[in-house]
Amino acid sequence: MKFLKASLLKFDKLKLSRKISAICSIIMIIVIQITSIVVIININSFITVFSKIQIPNGYVYINMNIYEPENMNITIPYQIQNTGVSDLTNINMNVEIYINYINDTNKLDITKIVYQKYHFLGNCRAFCNKSGTLQGHSESFIIPNVITFFDYFDATKPVFFLMNLTIKANYFLNLIQFANTIRNQTI
């Protein structure tokens, strides 16, 4: 108690400019501490946000009927769980689907892109989920590659569909921008 009383007496004897300087220094230290705590909390929650993005979140459906190209479509379910303390904003995805097959004529392993589309998913508020389905139609298919596949694939050999996915979003008041790319995921 004596120490506090002595400190207050010394503070009263200081000139006004020194009092203002001392108060500003204390306020600055408090603001720096609060900012540090907020940044640490956001970094920890940002790390968990990556693990909660599930694409695809279920079965992927692909209809590549070249005899009715206007009916070609793809459906990819997704789920984003924002367990972070800040909103995810401007969520964008670029989806590329490749087909891997053995060419019947020369027995070479061929990988061709058959679908590519950019999807805008909007925002996902903090502590909320966003789920839905990415829809693609004939305009996003690369029809010449699909036709080549049907003309030359070896029906006795396995066919694989691979997906490249790039996710871009902003986090923590749009101050953190991130992108994550998944390559050659089998679907």
C-alpha cells in the first residue's frame, strides 16, 4: 500500500506533459497486448479452418453423354465448416477434372482435361457451416477431349477421374488471403 501511495504522490508532482506521456504509454502497451491476443486466437482458428473444408463431401456425379452434349453435367458436393472466430469471405474455387485412360491404338497412358470451371461460393460466417453442390454443365466441358476419350480408350483397362481443386478465400477482416491447391485427387 505504501508503494502505491508513494507512486501516486510522485505522479502528482510530474508536469502535465509527462503525465500525458505516461498515460499514452500505458494505453499503447494495453492495445499491443490486446492485439497480440487477437492475432494469436485468429492464427489458431485459421489453422483449424483448413481442416474443415471437405470437397468433395460425398459422391461426384459426372454425365459425359457425347450424343447429347447439352445434357452433360457434373455435380460435386462440398461442405465448409468455419470453426474460426472470423468470417471467410470471397470463397472461390477452380475445379478441373481430368480423365486418365489407356489409349487402345498405341497403348499409351493418356491424361486429358475434360472439365474446368471457376465457382464463386460467397461467404461463410464465423462458427457456421456452408454446404451445397457445385454444378457444371456442358459449357464447362472440353468436348473435343471427351470425344477423343470415347473414340480411343481401351475398354478392358481401368479409367480414372482426377480432380485438381484450388480454393481461395479471405479471412480475418480480409487481412489474410489464402489459397490451397489439391492436385490429382481421385474421384
